[in-house]
Amino acid sequence: MASNSLTERDVLPLLERTWRETSNPTLLRSTSAGMAKIGTPSGIELLLSAALATDKRDKARQQAAYSALQETYRDDAVPPLAARLANQPPDSEAVKLVAPVLARIGDATAGKALVDWLRGRNENAAPLIDDLIRQRWLRNPFEAGWAAALDPAVPFKNEENRKAIREALDAYRAGRTRR
């Protein structure tokens, strides 16, 4: 006997279509929340595009997307999130949105995406690094790929970023051992 229950993958096309077609703020919030929790690349990309829109024409959609992305936790969401970091300076709106989401996802893939982005930055990202690693919602950063940045064989364009990772990991470890 066939099951009548819908899966997340069955619902996603309906959510994405609703997201594109509605202007109702309540429906935008609930639709974006569903897309963020399902976490497929297509849904995450729609939310990122809306959250980072610079034209400010659809404030309700932008706010719903920004808020929903804070609830993203699945590793399927990492590729579109990581792609938004490319060529972005540490103080950009994209980084301010995406880096904490990747840190909250907290798996090795998300951690690697953040460390890879940091390795390629010329700018000093120490304040961002400190904030990301010290956040209490972050799972163990040692399991999330951050410690790999301490390997001297891993090249960094700006060694201050490696130093910031080392210091933040040391502070994290010290905080963990006091508990």
C-alpha cells in the first residue's frame, strides 16, 4: 500500500513556487522557514538572493529570508552558503549573514568552507574569527575543521587570520575546560 504522506522533497517545489509568487508577509515568513529547515541548495539560494538584495524593493521578503536563514542547519545548505563567501571581504553583508550560519551548521564541511575562505583573504578577519569560534551555539570547532588551519603546511594569504584562529581556539578550549 502506498503512503499518502509527503516528504520534505515533495513539499519543496510548492514552497519555492509560493515564495516566488506571494507577497503576503505571513506566508513569506512560513514559506522561508520551511525552505531554510529543508536546506536544499535551490531553496537556500532563493533565500540568499532575497536576503542580500540591495534594491530594497521587497522589504518583507528580504526580512523573512534573512530571519529564516538563521534557522538553517543542514549540511546540504553548505555549498550555496559557501559560494556566497567567494571574493567577499570580512565586513561585507554577505559574510555577516553567511559566516555565522556556516558556523552554526558546525560540521566539517561548513568549517572547511569557512577556513578555506579565510585562507584566501588578504584582509585581517580577526574580529569575525573570534566571534565565530567563541559563540556558544557553535559545536566543537575542533570537530568542525577549524583546527586544520593551525597546520603550518596550510597556506594563508594573511597569517594574522591563522593567528586569530589559534587564539580563538585557545580561548574556546580554556572556556570548555573550566566548565
